Amino acid sequence: MFGSSLVKTAVYGADRIGRIIAAIGRSGADVNAGTIDVAIGSIQVLQNSQSPLSFSEKDVSNYMLNKDVTISLI
């Protein structure tokens, strides 16, 4: 899915969660839209498709500077 321009923009720019969710929707994957959990590295940023969790944007931005970045759908 990293080939997605939405995910690339999420890694290198703003509105990360919205762009990741949009990429999931466009991927054709069979997901329950009401129960999506997203973590960027070890930082959980979304739980049960609800408003973003409280997290440090600075920590996420610093993590995104790594050579390898993991975005997990839990």
C-alpha cells in the first residue's frame, strides 16, 4: 500500500490519519469501517475509527524521519 500517493503524503506531510484512512478505503481491502485502529510505529493514533487519540505529533513526526516507517492497521 505504500505505493499509494495518499500514504506517501501521510508519511511526508500533514493530515496523516485522514490520508491513511483514505488509502485504506481506496485499497479495496475488506475492512469494517467502524473498527479501524491505526498505529504509526508504536504510537496508536486511531482506535475504533473514532476521532484521533491524544498523541504527540512531534513524536510521530520524529518517527517518520526513520528510514523504515511502519503503519499498522490493528
